Amino acid sequence: MASPTAARGGVLAALTGAGGRALAWLEMYRHFLVLYLDFTGYSDIAIGSGLLFGIRIPENFRWPLVSTSIQEFWQRWHLSLGAFIGTYLFKPIVRQTGKPALGIFLAFLFVGLWHNVSIPYLIWGFGHGAALAITMMLRKAGAFKTTSALAARAMQLGGWLFTISFVSFMSSFANQGSLEGPVLFIRSLILN
């Protein structure tokens, strides 16, 4: 398991001027990988411990790093949280409004604040909610349909790169150690 400081994104902000943009991007991906490995590791320990006592705990992660869309990512990542979001946030909002895109957006705003009542986590929730709502609307409009096998493969590869970059960025952004951290983090990705 990683050290507690490794799970925080403060290292990213410190990279301004200390090695440039490439190191900042690598650190962003490393930060998310550490977060995933810690989280899935703890979940696997809980599953194994439960089995010692005859209790079957369901899997909480299903290979989210291979996801080719933000929607698929959330179908594979933190399944217990996903079930909670669907049951207690998304479905009641959709029943009230009749608008699934609005439901997912509002649900993720709440989830961002549930993680941490802070501006960076509110932005995290906004980002994930907006990405999911936009994906939902694009799928409904048929934007991801193609008849070419090569185009479909290119869309999968592009979708994977976008998804892993997006979730790594949002996670690293939200986990900065201070209020100025997110600004320094973005500067380290763009300006070095």
C-alpha cells in the first residue's frame, strides 16, 4: 500500500519548475494508479477477510482502468458507491424530473460534496456529472455509432485515452492539499 502522502496530489503542484510538463502528466497518472491500487487492495482485503468468516462481500472494482468511456468507468469503479448513487440519488431525481442527464449531473454534484465539502470536490462532482450527462446525451443521439471496424477501434482507443486522462485529472485536481493546490496543479500540466 502507498504512503498516506502518496494518495494526496500535493506532489503535482510541487512539480512547477521541477522537471516540466511531462513529469507533471506522469505524476498525474501515477497518482491515480496509486489511488486505484490502494482502494482495490483494501477492498480485496475486506473480501478475503469476509470469506474467513463465511461472509461473501461482492467485488467493488471490475477492471476500471480498461474502460473506454466515462460511463463504462463508473460501471466498473467503486460498484458499491455506484449502486448507492443509482438507488438513492439518480433514480429519485429522474422520477421527479423525467430527465436522466440532469439526474446524473445532480447526483454527482452531491457525490463530490459527499467525498469532501470543498470547492475542488464540488468541481470533481461537476466534472464527472457533466461528462456522464454529455455521454448519455451523445449516446442517445447516436454519436458513437460507426460501421467501420477501424473507426470503431480508433474510437475505443481514443475513448480509453480520454477516460483514463479525465479520471486521473479529476482525481488529482480534487486531491490537492490546499486551496491553491488545484491552480498550481493545472499550471504544472500546462505551463512547464
